[in-house]
Amino acid sequence: MRRFRFKLTSWMTVLLLAAAFLSTVLAWLIASQLPLGTKNVPRYYYPTEQDITQRVERDIKRYESGQTPNGDYEWAVYRSNGTRVDASPDFPRTMTPSRLLAVQTPDEREPSDESEVRTLHHMQAINLGERAPGYFLSIETVTPRLNQYQVGNSTAFFILQLVLFILFLFGMTRWIAGLFRQLETRLERLVEPDYAVSPLSPVKGPREFKAFAHSIERVGDELDVLRRNERERFTEQLRLITSLSHDLRTPLTSIQGFVQWLSEHHTTLSDQERTDVLAIVSRQSETLASRIEELFMLAKLSNKDYPVHVTSLDFVTLLHQVAEQHPETTYQYAGPAHLTVQADPNLLRRLIENLVRNATLHGTGDLSFEVLQESGHLTFRCSNAIPETLTPHQLTELATPFVTSDMSRFNGGSGIGLSIIEQIVARHNGTMQLTSEQNRFIVSIVLPDAFKH
């Protein structure tokens, strides 16, 4: 902005100087054609006798030394008896010294108030190497020169100069105002919701205005992207709220229904029936508590300020411990027997638990773990058998909170397990990738800082 301000100041200075110069020149040209304020000062001047004598003397010396005169006039050389010796190609043959004296008038070099082309005659002695000197004749057609001290009516000159300067300023102001209107239009469009669908014509003017307009358009494009992201974020939040209410309402409605049914029929129920109903209520309560705990964990991990307590731990040992706590699954392991990494043990445990639970909900529970140390990075792959290979669209949906497969929904999945895994990986500066091939669902995790101390 500071550079733009400096450039604009320079442009204004140049334009003001140009306006002053042009108004002065035009006023001078116009005023020079107006009547003089006084008649005692002529307007136009012609070469004087002294001016012509000086030029002719130079050409006479050239001729006497054997060179050709180079004056901008027609010339001729005559002997004292009137015989022509030499002449320029266009010098009239009938113009003799006596005739030149006859046509020469005293006022042909006098100043005049009218601009008229005149023919000036001049004759001067020349040494031809004879007893009597010869004559050097010149005929020159001249245009008068304007009196440099009086260009016309001075009052008219200053009035014209002022009027023209004001007109130039008015035109310059309108031009600059037009440039700023173009910028103003672009600034006003920044608040329009349909910014991207209403293009404007390019800015015309100095390079600085074009650069400033381009900056405004770039800001507008960024604001348009932010608006679209905000709309998408609002839509996503609305979807999350809807899904969240559905996931929490399902077990809560079940609990409320069984409690109401139990209160209405408790006198007629047997002990076994009461036990069965209470067991169902207990399971639904656990499901509800699990949903709330997962949501709380996802909210905490989504906060960039969530603390990560990194310590040294044996990743392979932790993996076996968590997997063996789920007897409903079977797993195979490929990798080193022990591998010490730098990570948060609680978050890493939660990551493995969610992977195992996700395999149970989305597949058959047939797990395969692979651990690699590649280029200083920890690569961890977890795959499980599924009824059919997933499409890229299905993989994208699985990575979206509250979007679950039919099998996981049937088994009570919330759809945020993979989101929690992704957040844990992000807290460790890692990456996660979901793939599917040959009826298997594969989660690949890379932790680049796992071996840094």
C-alpha cells in the first residue's frame, strides 16, 4: 500500500506538470493569434540588413576561395560592367544589379503586424581579382518570426492559460475518479455472496491501479473460497448434529422404553424377566456411555492444543496386549519382535483398540498386523477381512464421522472410530491411508517422528 501511495503521488505530480505545460503552450498558441493590446509593438519580424550582410559575407569568402556559396537563398555574381560571372541554378537571368536595386524597397525588412511571406533582395561588393570589384546578388524568400517578447494580448494569455489548466484538471480528475470507481466496484463486490459468478472487465489505467485491482480480486477469490468452506462446514456440522442426535437417541429411546415397560409390568414379571430387561437396559446404557465417551475423545483430539505426552514404549508389545484383550478376533502379526518408539502410550493404545474394534464392526474380525521401520519412519498396517472389496467412495464415507457400514451399524458402531484414529495419528505428525483390495480393508499408518528423541 505504501508503494502504491508513492506511485500514485508520482503519477499525480507528472499529470499536474503535464497539465500546466500543455495549458501554457496552447494559451501561447491561441493568444499569439489575438490582436495586440497596443499597436506600437509589432508582432512579426524579418531578417535585418545586418543579418543578411553577415550571412552573405561568409558566402563571399567561400566563393573567393573557390567554393560554392551554401546560403539558403538564390545568388549571382556580376562584374562591374554588368556581365554575369556565376549564379545558382534558380537565380532569375533577368535580375541584373540595376534591376535588383530597382525592385528593392526600404520596407521589405520592416516588422509587421501581419504574417506574410516576403522576398528580400541584397547586393554587396565582391573581389573578382579585377581592377573594379564585382557584385554579389542574393534573393531570399523568408517567413517572418514571431516577436519573442510579445505573443499577443497578455491578459488574454493568462485567462486562456487559467481556463485551459482548469479544463485539464477537470479531465484529469474525471479520469482518476474513473480509475477509483473501478477499484470501488471491486471492493463492493467483496461483500456479495455471488462474487465468483459476476466477473468484471479488466482495469484500464496505470500499472499500479491494475496491480491494486488484481490484489482486490485475489482477496475476493480467497473470501469466496472461505465462504464456500464455511457453507460446507455448516452443512457438515448440521449433518454431524443430525447423526449425533440419531446415535444418542437410539440407545436412549431403548432405555426409556424398557424402563417404562418395566414400571408398567413390574408386578406381573418374573424374576428372570426382570433380570433380562435390566440386562438390556444395562447394555444400552453402556452403549450410550460409549457413544458419549467417543464424542468427548474426538472433541478433545480435534483441539490442536490437546497435550501429547511422548515417552519411549515397545510398540509391538503394546500391540499384542491390546489384540489379546479381544478374544472375539483372531490376528496374524508380521514384523520385529520388539520395536521401541516415541509416542503417547495412552493415545497409541486407543488407536490400536479402535482399529481392532473397527475390524470387528466392519468385518469378520480376521485381523492382520504388519510393522515396518522404513527410512526412520514407523509404518503400521492393519487389515481385516470384509464381505466385499470397498469402492473409493465407500472408503471416503468410512473416514467421515457418523458414516458407518451396514454391518457396523447393525453391531452398534458409531462411525467415529476411524476419525479418532485419524486425529491420534495427526497428533503424532503422521498420516493415515485407507485402501481395500481382495475383500480386505486396510488401514496404513506412517509415523515419521516415532524414532526421534
